[in-house]
Amino acid sequence: MARGTPPPVAGDLAGDGWYGGYGGRFVPETLVPALEELERGWRAAREDPAFRAELDRLLRTWAGRPTPLYLAERLVPGRRIYLKREDLCHTGAHKVNNAVGQALLAVRLGKRRIVAETGAGQHGVATAAACARFGLECVVYMGTEDMRRQRPNVDRIGLLGAEVRPVEFGTRTLKEAVSEAIRDWIANVETTHYLIGSCVGPHPYPELVRDLQAAIGEEAREQILAEEGTLPGAVVACVGGGSNAIGLFAGFLGDREVRLVGVEAAGAASLGRGRPGVLHGARSSVLADEDGQILDTRSVSAGLDYPGVGPEHAALRDAARVRYVDATDREALEAFHLLARREGILPALEAAHAVARAITLEEEVVVVGLSGRGDKDLDVVLES
């Protein structure tokens, strides 16, 4: 069921979980108390100096923040393209920022069991690592197609003490993994926290994940000013569900002179070709047919292979604050090899989509979110 009615104008969070005409809660009644508890708990926790201090300590000493801003001098000669190096975080991607924050919150709320979904596996690894750190039971749902193409991360999740539960219906990718995680949560809501990996889902998840990922943009803004003495002309990030992008964009949304560019996979461009609809508990821009049935997606990148997106991204698109474009599989693979051979960095295929578009922009100074490292994608790259 929906909570509240959407305000008529797209833009910033209007309160009660709505970003313009997107967001809300479209969930079974059994989940409403858990979501209300989570909302109250997060608002109290982020105002608690002790919670903030512990989270800051863990992000610094365990997760490895702040991450560096690296000038990729050889990527495109004559251009100043900076990479925000989230690939250097513990567990290999930006996902750890959200995982450790939500795990700490779950402990505060008395939840000792965690369920999560994963596509590319990075959120699964980050969640498993955070649960190991706090001594929490952890179950990660993953489509069998993603398990096949992201086998190293499946193994890492197991080594960290979590259980990977295969999902074998539908496209056997991220969409189905989210659905199974939600079913588990409904069945075990009294003892279990659903540690969602992106800025999707029912309120307060989009807000919660954005708050936890905003460190990316806050750091990047401070770092680029220190390096260049001015703001960048453009900031670019890949967009699947949208957590790394909303985190990076958060540091620059108030700077109207900075162009913000989100890059989707061409085969899963829910912002470029989607329509308003409800998916996994929230109203956003989704890939669906005229009857509202969710369409299948296809991407070389498991992390971008999702038919929806966070509601704040849909509102930012409608408000024309962020321009959303796409990149093809071929363009992402070419960008992967370019970054590897000119800078000695193997990016995640998700981030390679952002690199592919960043090198085509006209701005001299560009910041690109390098959301994760490419170890997990080597088999896919070598087979392509």
C-alpha cells in the first residue's frame, strides 16, 4: 500500500518519502511497522553523536575512507579527468559505505539476522563482511545467471561466513534476487533487517542509502577544490539502482554550474526509456510494457542489469538537474581496456560505462565515479 500522496512537482525530497511524483511505500501491511521502525531508528541514529562517531571510525579504519581522487593524466591527453577511487574501499566497491552503516543500525535496532540481494556481487561481499564484523547471521540472494558470471564474489561471500541462496526463476539476475530477499524479509520481519544495496525500495531506503553514500560526493567536492581550486565542469557516474551516483551527485547538486551525468547500460536504461511504475515497493521510472509488466533487461554488467532506478534519480531527471545517457556493452568494454592500458586500473564494468561517456564530454575538468574494481569481471571481459 502507498503511504501518502505524491506532491505534484518533481525535485528534492518533499517529506514522507516522496521525491516529486516518485517514491513512497507500496508494500504489504506486514512490512509497514518494520519500515516505520527503520525510519524512526535512522533519524534518531544520525542525530546521535555516539552513532556518528562509531560509523565514522569504522569507515575510516575498516572501510578505508576517505578514498583518493586520482588525476588520470594519460586517459585522454589534454583533459583533466579525475577518478573518485571507490574501487580502493575495503571489499572493492562503494557498497561497503552503505553496508557498514546499515549493519550498525541493525545492531542498534536489535536485529541479528540480515538478508540482502546482490547482482554483481559487490553488495553481497560488503554485506557479508559487515555481518562478519558485527557477528550477524547473513543470507544473500543472487540470481544463478549472476552467480555464473560473478563466481569470484560468490566464493568471497561464502568465505566471509554468509549463505548465498540461488534464485532460479525469471532472468535469474538482480530483479529476481530483490524479489526473493523481500519475500524472506516478509516471512521473518520480527528478527530480520533487509540490508538493501541501492537507493531503491520503499521509504526510508532511498533516503537511508543516499545519506550513507553521500560521503563519496562530499569528499570528491572537497578534493577537487583542493586540486584545481575550482569545481569541475562535469561529474559522471554509472546508474543501475543508482547508489554510487546519488552519493557522488549529493556533493554537487547545489552547484548549478556543474553538469551532472548519469550513465545507464543501453540494455537496461530505465531512465532513458522507462515509464512511471511501481517496482519493489516504490514508484519510479521502470522498464515496463503498456500493461505495466516489467520487461527483461540485458547488460554485460551484472550491477546495471536492473529494470528500475532509485526514485530520486527519476525526480532529478524530470527536474533536468541530471542528464541521463546510456553506454553500450561494446563502449563499456572499450573503456575498460583503455583505462587498464593507459592508467593501470581495472575498473568494474559498471564504472566502465561512466568512463566511456566521460571521455566524450567537452568539459576540461571532469570527475568520474569509479564505483568498483574489475577483478569480479575478468571472466566476462576475457570472454567478450
